[in-house]
Amino acid sequence: MRGLAVFISDIRNCKSKEAEIKRINKELANIRSKFKGDKALDGYSKKKYVCKLLFIFLLGHDIDFGHMEAVNLLSSNKYTEKQIGYLFISVLVNSNSDLISLINNAIKNDLSSRNPTFMNLALHCIANVGSREMAEAFAAEVPRILVAGDTMDSVKQSAALCLLRLNTTSPDLVPMGEWTARVVHLLNDQHLGVVTAATSLITTLAQKSPEDFKTSVSLAVARLSRIVSSASTDLQDYTYYFVAAPWLSVKLLRLLQCYPPPEDGAIRGRLTECLETILNKAQEPPKSKKVQHSNAKNAVLFEAISLIIHHDSEPTLLVRACNQLGQFLQHRETNLRYLALESMCTLASSEFSHEAVKTHIETVINALKSERDVSVRQRAVDLLYAMCDRSNAKQIVAEMLSYLETADYSIREEIVLKVAILAEKYAVDYTWYVDTILNLIRFAGDYVSDEVWYRVIQIVINRDEVQGYAAKTVFEALQAPACHENLVKVGGYILGEFGNLIAGDSRSSPLIQFDLLHSKFHLCSVPTRALLLSAYIKFINLFPEVKGTIQEVLRSDSQLRNADVELQQRAVEYLRLSCIASTDILATVLEEMPPFPERESSILAKLKKKKGPGNLHPDLDENRKERSVNGGTVAASPTPSTDLLGLGSTIATQNSAPPVSKGTSLLVDVFSENIIPDMRCLPLAPFPSRFVCKNNGVLYENQLLQIGLKSEFRQNLGRMYVFFGNKTSTQFMNFAASVFILCIPADPTVDGGAQLQQILNIECVSDFVDAPVLNIQFRYGGTLQNIAVKLPITLNKFFQPTEMTSQDFFQRWKQLGAPQQEVQKIFKAKNSMDTEVTKAKIMGFGAALLDGVDPNPSNFVGAGVIHTKTTQVGCLLRLEPNTQAQMYRLTLRTSRDTVSQRLCDLLSEQF
Amino acid sequence: MMHFLLLFSRQGKLRLQKWFTPVPEREKKKIVRDMTTMVLGRKPRSCNFLHWKDLKIVYKKYASLYFCCGLDAEENELLALEVLHRYVELLDKYFGNVCELDIIFNFEKAYFILDEFLLGGEVQETSKQVLSRSIEASDMLQETMEEYMSKPAF
């Protein structure tokens, strides 16, 4: 597409954004006028303009037209146009629902085309767009294609992943059915590509309904075991940089993670063996220095470790996994250090390996301090969090706190949450907890969310032993000239509740406490001020001696007439309360807060919401539980799976095996209506042309004699049974039949009403035009009768049909592109143009009828090989009917020009 | 599964974008912006993995182009790196020493090749031979079909 290339260069040459926009607008105007023009655009131009629009869209500009033209391309005959149409649709049409029905129509046609290339395009489009309307239209069709016995491998792969996609977007529309059992058996497929795609699908489906796919476990283990134990060359191109089928291995290992360890001892043993082999391989020297080799190998290793952790049942494996990860912690590849940290997080939660993980604490702390890469440091934080327990909490919290001072802004909030949780969870004495939280606020006040400071207050209120210490500590912390607003909040609340516990010290007398708090007041936001006002009224209750000072503050215009309603209301109410209420009432109203009910920490909930990676085992466990619940409720799937599969495969063989007897077992008897011409007077009777496509029938008939034929051909050999029937009541005398010069001995007499049979053996030596002649002589009632008929032995009788894919077809079509190899004929239809009849004729002619190869479904395409003694001649044919004109165009391409010509002549006579 | 694959240059120019889940246009632009700033801001010799929202980001630089993909949390990062590598190999095989310009001028080919390899964010076929064969076949099909179909109607 030269125009497209020119346009792209133009865009690239634009010096400024404005120039680019100008050029694009010019192009858009041009395309719009072309689309709107009176002249109908040819496919090529349509494709070019749609492609330009796509380019413009991908540059980041909006496209609001051209969708219709793209949809038109979908039904184009030309592969490129169709391909571009589909590309445009999958990139641009997400929600344009008014076009969906048109698109669905085109997809439906391509899915039923039986042309694997087109089917793949259509399946890709469904997967790419994945809209609900599409799911509704094809959710039943795609599984059918997937498990059909005659579906090509590449189509199966597309269908499997397309189904996976539909299942993710609209799970309710993809019901489990009899196909599920067959899908599981795809794990046994010969083609590793099919197995890979199927494993992805099964993994997703097994998560949804584990019970239905339980049989996949043993199959997956068997498959995995074969891969793991194979030599690196066994799997040919599925070996990736000396690693046997890494993608498939990883997917199988992931599938196994949908299930608990296998109950069957043998399977379980085999799986353990696999996992051990994978762990062993990690210790072997690398087979290649390329990073691809180590990546692929370690990808499998990490996935195996994930499975070991998931099963969480084999202590030896768990410890081995942990040691392996420990090695990676010090690896020079940053990627491996990162993954080791990540993977160890999950390992830390297993009771079998928790202690083993803890031995690496120094390495992890070192990683936190020295890793240059923030994402690695973040994984180190995660791991420290995961490996933390009572024994090492102080050390870990201290390290995390000190890291917090220099930590990247992007991860500070998460660290704060983690520190807060650990400090609470493992606090032995709560003074440490209070210190830790105040340090958090000091080092990273901006990142301390409300949940964190709510929590510290809840804990202080619930625990008497820490209240005095808390009051003292916040009082000291508030002395800092600049302190974070969060500290003011915590300070205000705690002093308001427990200021009395430190009021005995003259350095923290009530007035000093109040002044300290109030000095921060004007720097704070409205919610904090509101909180401080509440602290003040609490002070009035705690310390009657400062009542006057506080009332004065409340009475000031800046409070009573504050523009903020909340602040104003609090000031007014608190002031009135302090003026009219008696001490008793005040004491009751402003009593110390009751303990908070113990419940799950709100910080933990927040961390969960943030979905900190790899450290939320509770979630994992929930999933497991859900799965088993699902598994329990879903009824066991019906088990005639093997039968079904057996049925499927017989269908496959029937379809793929070439029919042995050609033209004899056709469903439609297309020739029955032909009237046999009376050819008595002709000295040399040509055989009826129907014999070109038919092997049996009456070859010749007059008042005396009927010649019937039955013949069969195989490769370059044939056998013909000739039946001579005497129609009269008297005997034929001196009966002789000969082919060419060769005389065939026959019984010299044929009784009246009797039939004589002769057998001719035929061999095709080379390609030929003329048919052999059968001469018959006999005496009937004294007169010598002489009859000569051509035997219906034509070149096409030595056809062997060849089934092929459209790719193969077009590849050969291209190879047979020399001008003399092609013969074409355009001719008028002599019979009615019935599709079924035409199909039967082409098959009778001897060629395989290839469905779905020609983009135009009304055309017929056939392929076969002509066998002669010396050579074989590959033949392709294409017949294009034009019903309006009542014409046909027949094209033949064979490797030999004479064959092309002869076959074309023969076949063109048939329609 | 993979959620998206982006190819962008050192200057942050987007060269290819493939979305395996439906994402509104506005959101796409935001993701592209986030990815380019995040990935381009990484120091050399950093690790190739990042966390972003609930996705794993895996990226790798090939010459002047960055290949960057977003994965589900349970996906295998190392293997994702090799998915990127295999795609580069396929492009390389098709274009012969692929460079950024090849992808700019033949963007539709780059998409077609990707479609042979990945579908719905999952690896469809991993064999380079099978893949190159089907890519060649569709190319061949393209040429031959044009010739096949070009005869004027009768």
C-alpha cells in the first residue's frame, strides 16, 4: 500500500504537532470524501483508507467514521482486505453496538467457511472484542468448533483461547456441557500447541468449577512428567533455548495449583518426582549462557515452587524450595533477586518453611538497604512483613522505620501501614507500640492514613497500662517546633482523654498542655480544629482551673463566628455546655471514652484493599475455601467422556480418509434423469458423457444389445466389468468383442435373454486423450452386427482425491502459476445450476471437493492427483458459476499442460 | 493473562498497542502515559518487573524500543520476558533485522504477527517454526489470493 507508506512518511516529517494535526485533518477530509463519493470504491482503496484511519487512530487521534467500511471489508473475498477489516474492528470497535450485528454476521460466515485461516481471523476477532453481544452469538458455537473431530490444530488453539476469553467476559453465557469432558482430553493431544492453549482454558474453567475438571489433574501430571524427563531435543521446536516446553510446563504447573495435592498415591508420587527433577535441574550447570535459557528454566522453577507452596504439604520440598530461593536472594541477576523475594513471601506463611525463611533475615534487610532498584526494595519490605513474628518483630519494625526516612514516596504509605500492623500485632509492651506509631507520624506523617491514627487511639483507650505513657510521649512529641498535623490529632485526642495523668508534673501542667495544643490550632485544617475544640471541652472537665482560659478562647469571634458551620456549632455548644452544666453533669457528659469493641484492625482492611502483592494469605485461603465449597456443590460430571471421544475420532478418520470407491456412493444420483440416446446407426458411438463422472451404468443399448458397465479404479489401475445383454429371445452367434486390436476372448454365443460378462484390466501408462474403443461383432438371425463404442476410460478415472487446507491449496496454486499449466474455459450451463449436483459431479470426477477454500462460497474448488504408470500429476481446479449469466468459468492448474487441457475439456462438458 | 502489550520508543512515542481486555479510550491513554513515564524513568540495570495497581508490569528494552506488558498477579514474570523475546524474534525473522521503522511502516504486519502468537492475552503457539510457517502462509495467501481473485468477472 504505497499511499499508506507515503502518508506515514509525511506524518514523520512533520516538524510540529500542529503540522501533524494539519496533515491528519487533510487526510481525514480526503478519506471522508472518498467514502462519501458517488463512485463505489474498490476493495483495495477501501482497505488502504481503512488502514490509514487505523494508523491515525493509533497515533492517538479520534476516529468517528470508517467503521462501516471496515465492516464491509470483513465480507470481502480478498484475504488482505478481510484481515485489515478485522484488525480495524478489533482495535476500534469495543462498544459500537449498532455495528455488532453486522460484524457478527461476517464472523458467522467465516466460522462456517471451514477455511482455517478465515476461522482463525473470526475467532481472534471474537476474543479481541469480547463484547457481550458477541458472547451471546458465539458462546455455543466456539466449544463446538473446539471439540469437533475435524477441526484443524491451529483453529483448535484459537477456539480454546477464544472460549477462555468469552468465559472471562461473560461466564454466565458459557455453560458447561458435554464438551467439557472432551476439552480435558485435549491435554493428551499430539500437538503441543493445542495442549498449551487447552491448558490455559482448562485452568480458567477449573477455577470456576473444579469438580468438572478434576480428571485433568492426572493428565496434567502425566504430561508434565513426560516433558520434564524428556531430552532437550525431544520436543523439537517446543524446546526453547534448551528448555523443554517452558510455556506448557508453566501452564500445567499452574493448572495443578487449582487443586489440592492428588489423592491417588501413584499420581502424587509422580508429581513429587517431577518437582524434584525441576529442583535438581536448577543445580545443574546451565546449558547455555544466554539469558533466555536461564529465564525459561527459572520460570519453570518458580512455577514449581509456587505449586509446592500451594500444596503446602511436603516439608522436604518446601525446605528445598526455600533453600533454592535463598540462593537466588544473592544472585547477581536483579530479576532473580526480585522474584526470590516475592516468592519467599508466600513461603513464609507456611508453617513448614516459616523458620527456614527467617534464616534469611539479614540478607533481606541488606537488600532493603543496598538494592539500587526501588521495586526490589519494595519486595524486600513485603518479605520482611511476611516473615515477621514475635521473635524478630522489634528488629524488623526498626529496620522498616529507618528505611522509611529515605524510602521512595511511592511506597511510603504501604510501609506505614505494614509497620503499624506489625507493631500492633507483635507488641509485647504497648509503650513500644506507641513509640513506633509516633515515629511513623514523625518520619512519614503525610503517609499516615486516618486508619493508622484511629487505631493507635483505640488501643490506648482500651489499655490502661499505656495511657500515661502515651500522654507523656505525645506531649513531648508536640514540643517539636514543626510537627505533623496527624500528631496534633493524636495529641489532641490523647491529652483530652488522659492529660490528667501527666498534669501532676509542673512541666506539663494543664495550662501548659492547653497552650501547647492551642499553639498548633491555627495551623491546622478544619477537621483537626474541630477535634481540638472537643479536646478543650474535655479539658474543662479534667482541669476546672483552665475553664476560664478555654471559655475565653471559645467565646472569641474567630470561634463563635467562624465561617465553618461545624466549628461554629462546636464552639457555641461547648461554650454553653461549660456555662450552664453543673460539674456532675459535665463529668458525665465528658466522661472518658469507653473501650472500643475489639474487632479486626481497620488498617489490615486498608492494606487488603491496597492489595499489597504476595502478602495477603488470608485472601488466598478464602479462595481455596470457596473452591472447595464450589467443588462440593457441583454435581459430578457425567463420565461417558471416553465414549464421546471415541466417537469423535471415528468421525475424523471417516472424514479424512479419501473415499475408496469414487462416484458410486453419492447421495444424489445426479444422472438418473438423463435419457440414454439411441445410437444404433452411429458406427462409432461415443460414451455418454455422464460416464466421466460415473463408473457404472448402461454404456450402450439398442434393440438387440445392451452393454452395461461396472468399473473401479485405483491409482493408475482399473478394472472394468462389461456386461453384454441379449435383449432378444434368440441367440447371438459368433459373438466377439475386442478393444483396439487386442481381442478379448469371449464366449462366442450369447443366449437369448442371457448376459455375458467380460473383465478388462486397465492400466494408465501416461496421460491420454482418446478413449479405447470396444468393437463388438455377432450374428443375429443371419445378419452380421457390427458395433463400436468408446469405453468410458478417461484420464480423470485415475484421479486420487487430495484433501488439503486452504494454505496448502494456495501454496500449490501459486507453484502451478506458469501460463501453460493453467487452462481456463468459460462456457454456458447446459443443465440447471444446482449446487449439490455440481458438488457431486466434481467428486465423481475424482477430485476432492475442498470446502471453504475459495473466499466466495458459491465457487467450487477441488484437488487431486492423476496417477499414471510413470508419473503423478497434481491437479487443482476451480469452478465459478455465474447464475445470472447461466455461465461457468472453469480453471485447471496441473503440473502438465496436456493434463490441464484434457481435464478441462472433460469436466467442462459436465455442466 | 496478559492485559496489554505496548511498544514505545525512548522518546515515549507509542509504536504498537494491543489491549486484551476492553479498556475505555480515556483509560488507555492514561495507562500508556503511566507506563511510559514509569518504564522510561527506570535506571539502567534495574530489574524488569514492576507492580502497578493490581498488575505486574514486565518490560524490556530492545535497541531503541521498549516492550512493556501488564499481567495478572499470578502470571510468571520470567516467562513473560520470554514472551516479549519470542515476539521480537518473530518480528526479526519476518522483517530481517527488525528496526523501529519496520514496525512504524508495517504496523499492520506487526499486529498480524502478534495475533498469530498471542490470543486473548494467552500464548497461542510457542513454536517458532509453526508460527513463522503460518505467518508466511498468510503472507503467501495474501499474494496468491490477489492473483487468484484478480481475474476480471465474466
